[in-house]
Amino acid sequence: MSEMELSKEESVYLAYRDGGGESILPAHCKELGVSVEEGKEMIRSQYTLRQENGTLQPYDKTI
């Protein structure tokens, strides 16, 4: 099975959603080379995109 390539925005969103919320952001954002504020914007953007596409799930969350 091949691995799916995630964008930085998707990676930050999924780390936030599935990996422990805001506590995961500083380390994950640093690893990706973005600021925590940029990461928060990415989370908001991904949430809005999922909402607009009708793919929002009960476990999705925004910041």
C-alpha cells in the first residue's frame, strides 16, 4: 500500500484533531517549519474547507 502525501495544512490539522489538540502544535509546527499561529490558521482553514465540502465529521474540531 502506498503512503498518501499530506500537505502541511492537512498534516497540522490531523495532528491537532487526532494527536492531542493544542498541546501537539508547538512541536509539530516546528517540525514543519511553520509558526504556531500559522498552524492555527491552517486548522481553521481545513475545518472550513471540510465544512463547505460537506465532509465534516463529528470528530472534526476547530481551534
